[in-house]
Amino acid sequence: NNGTPTHGSGTYKGTTTHGGSVANDIRFDPDLARFRIPQEHIQNVTLLVKGGYGVVFRATCHGEDVAMKQLLPSKAKDQHAIQEFMNEIRLCARLEHPKIVRFVGISWSTLHDLAVLSEFMANGDVTDLLKAERKRSPKDRVFLWDPRHNNFGTSKTAVAADVADALCFLHSFMPTIIHRDLKSKNVLMGANWDAKLSDFGISRVASNDNTMTSNIGTVAWIAPEVLTGGHYSEKADIYSFGVFLSELDTLESPYAEMTEKNAGGFSNARIAMMVSEGALQPTFTDVVPSPILDLAQKCLSFRDVNRPTARDVAATLRALCKV
């Protein structure tokens, strides 16, 4: 097919007989019109990953590698899912920051094949990086906290500082933008091992049907006040950041030792209940640098008022990067 995307010619376009529209349709938003990319300009489309709500392709556009995200065909018929996806796109178009995955544009032929394009992050997500590191014996590990030992290209401290910078930017908006889904899976690594925050949406659609506690994919990173359905602020992101620090340190998902193999394993609901009561927190290794542990424990404070601001977190980590 001459390298043109199949999504424009078959599978996606075929999901509906009429284009349809939804409230606040971004296709008719004058502010976003300049970001529209004709489908024929998107080439060399290959599937990268398929999730519960969306599918991500790798493609090229005007000579640049891009990631292209669409709703699954089944979700593309759901007005609510489309609305959420449009909200994500609208938000991404506003976010320009060196530590946030760059928005490239949007493309569509109908409402149901709407796609958002962003820069392609060549080194994947931090979850995969941690998995690869876990397979190495401790003496052969290359992804370390100490910024002086960065023959690997980066350090855990630098990655954490990059993410903290992204949170500073989000939390500086009025009203504040809360990411709500900060975890290693949503931190992507560029070709030069620079870390950037991603995923401002599809993952969040899940929170609208009250399934926030239904899988470990989200529950382990969620702040106690969010789990109990109470009012929450940007400090919920700071709690998730504390959990992210434990991932970087242990190379494992939070509470992995409690949920593995169901050997008397804890259910997600039980973990959620314990976290919401302040009876459970992520663990750290014996060799975690004490300034990192100290910072993480502050971020994981049960009461959100006791957690530091993103600005404080970033300042602490930047200082550690210079040590």
C-alpha cells in the first residue's frame, strides 16, 4: 500500500457509515485546526502496542518518527470514550515542555479514526528498562542511582529529576493539571536517555467507570485520598511519584512480593483498602541512597498536606544530580 497507513483505508474507517460528531468536537476547533495532518502524510505505519482502550502505532510523518495513538475500534463507537480522547488531545496540544512527550498533531478522516501523533521515544518506557535491569546480576547492573556512574547514558536520579520537572510544569497551571496516572509505564525514554512524561488520557478513561481499583496496573500508584473517593489535589501526583521512586529502586512493581503467584497473595482490593487506611506503603531496598529514601517517604506521606510540592521534589533531585 505504498507505505500509507492502513488505518485510513480499511480497518478504522470502516467502523461507521456516517462520520458523526460529539459535543466540543476538536475537528471543528479553530485552535486545533493548524495541527491537522493529512492522513496521506503519515507513512510506514506499524503496530507498537495495543491496550485496553487504545492502540499505538509507530509511523513517519514529514521525515520524523512519530507515535500515533487511536482508540480501539470498539471504543471509537463510544461517545464517552471519544469525548475523553478529545480532552486528552486538547490537553496535549497545550503542553510544551522538554520533559513532556511532544505533541506533533492530529489526523482523521472520520470521527472514528481520530489519531493523535507525538514524538517517538526510541528507548521505550521505564517499566521495560527496569525489567531488563532486573535480569542482570546485581554486579552487572548499569541503571544506578549514582549520577557519576552513568556509562549507561542516564541514572535513576536523573530520570526521577526529569519526571519531577514535568510535574512542576503541570502543577504550575491555573487551574492545576493533575496527571493522575504517574507510573514507570508512562515515563518514556528518548534516544539520548532523556526521560519524558506521557499518557495524558486513554489510561485515565478507566477511572470513569469506577474500575480504578480493579487491577494492579493502577491501584498500587494511587494516593490514599483518591482511593477513598475523597477530594484530591496535585499532591496525589506526588504520592504516585513516591511509588515511582520505589519502582526505580526495587526494579519491581509496587507490592510485587505480596501479589505474586497468588501464594496467599493479596488481592488488589485488599491492597487498596490497606493503602487507603495508611497500613501499607511500597518498600525500598537496603542500598537505596538515604536522601532518596527520605524524599520518597515524604512523597508517600498519608496526609497530602505533609507531601512536598513538585518544585521541592525537583530541587532536591537536581541537587543530588550535581553531587
